[in-house]
Amino acid sequence: MAITLKKLSPNLGAEITNLNLGNSLGAELTAEIRQIWLDAGGLLVFRDQVLTTSQHIAFSCNFGPLFGAPGEDRLQDTVGRYIHPKYPEIYRVSNKIKNGQLIGRERAGAYWHSDVSFRQRPAAASILYAHEVPAVGGDTMFADMARAYDALSEPMQQMLAPLRAHHDFSVAAASQYSAQIVVTDDLESGNQPFHPVVRTHAETVCKSLFINPGFVSHFDGFERAESGPLLDFLYTLATRPEFIYRHRWQERDLVMWDNRSLMHYAVADYGEEPRYMGRTTVIGDTPA
Ligand code: SIN
């Protein structure tokens, strides 16, 4: 059966409606999905997926090793309390309370970031499944960092080419997490790599900006006062409306995005309405 595909915006995102991801895909279909995902700028939406948590994980494993899987790296310990107790590959994002405790990280990701960019090997794909969503609100926005790079003048591209940025979990720890929950070991060297500012995607060979305000502190060798204005200029460019796709969730959506070339922002505008998402996170390569 041919895959039914619809563009979600002129440059970023595609939607697939006629696949049941609960079935085993096989190598050929997996390769086809991967190619559609890359061609769609790294943003793929699957609608109406009735998936168990095991099926979500099994689908995700087609795209590489997962954070939290046996023998693989875990996400930062600060979010350990939000990992599914039975499925260590699942990071839960939710404002729902069970037995007096939040079942996931409440309003996670309400800032522009690229998942786990503070590791030597950051996330490639993130695969988020919508268990429960508000009637309106709780959208996720995606910014296309390859298009942002392409929009730069050639002299600016050349100036950025040799630069590296310091990605540091402490930046998010200070601005996004209450001090009580931050695990201090997370603030040490394993979560503070330098990555190239201009990243060449290992599969598409496209160049993109690999920086994000969530985790980047400064450019290597620059004073913070020197880095700040240039980073702000690049973030303003990258988040121009024409480089953004805004996903309005429906329950049972599964969205797969490419952290190598996109930033995302989860809009926390839904008050007390319940929102419950489960995420698997594929471990990527060292940015080059
Ligand atoms: C995340 O940053 O992974 C959370 C995204 C979302 O909840 O929409």
C-alpha cells in the first residue's frame, strides 16, 4: 500500500495518515519512512496511532539506540523522576497527578531548544506520542535551522563556519528547573560539550545552525558579552514565522522530529487542562 502523504507547510513537515505503526514495519518501509522524514525537513506527523508503550518503543528503535535503553546513555538525572517506571526509554511530559505526584515533567520544553544538545552525542530523532491533549493550546513549534542557515549572507556563513558553541545543561538548569530538583552531578563535564555552530547533517549533508537558547551559553573563546548579541541575532532569524511549523496536537498523534536541524518550543498556554505525552529519544552522532 502506498503511503498517503500531505505537506504541513511549504518547507517543513509532512503528515502520514494511512500507516499503523503498531505493526512491525520491516526494513523497506522503515527506510521509506526515514527518507520521507528527511525530505520533509525532519518533521513527520502520524495521525490516529493507537499504540501501547511497547509499540511506541519498538517503532522508535527502528531509528537508532534510545536514551534509557539497557546499556545506553540515560537522559540527565534531573529528569529521572519523569522516566516511566516500567519503560526506561520513555520520558513523560505531563501536568497530570497520580497518587499525589506529577506523572511527568510539567510544561517541559517551554523554551527553544534541541533535545539533549548538552551531550557529546545529542539526540537525533525525538518521537513524541500524544496520550491526552487540551482541547485547544499546548501546541509545539518547530524552527528550521537549515533554512535559517541558508538565509544568512555568505560572509556571515563564513564567519560562523569555524566557531564552536558551548552547550551546557546548567543554562537550562538555572532558567527552567527549580533548584530543588536539579541533580548537581548533571552540572558537570559530561553535560558541557562544545559543538560546531554550523552542523553538517550526516544523512542529508545539509548545513544548519546548531545552537539553541535553552542550552548554549556562549561561543568558544568569546566573552559572553561578545557572544550574546550574535546569538540573539541568530535566534531571532531562526524563529522568523516563515521558518516555523506549529503543530496543533490531536490525541494519538505521533510526531517525529530531527534535533540535528530543528529547534522546538512547547507552548504552555493550556492552564489546568490535562496534557500527557510520552517521548522516546534517539541517540545521534557527534555533531560535525
Ligand atoms: C519536549 O521538549 O520534548 C516536549 C515537547 C512537548 O511537550 O510538546
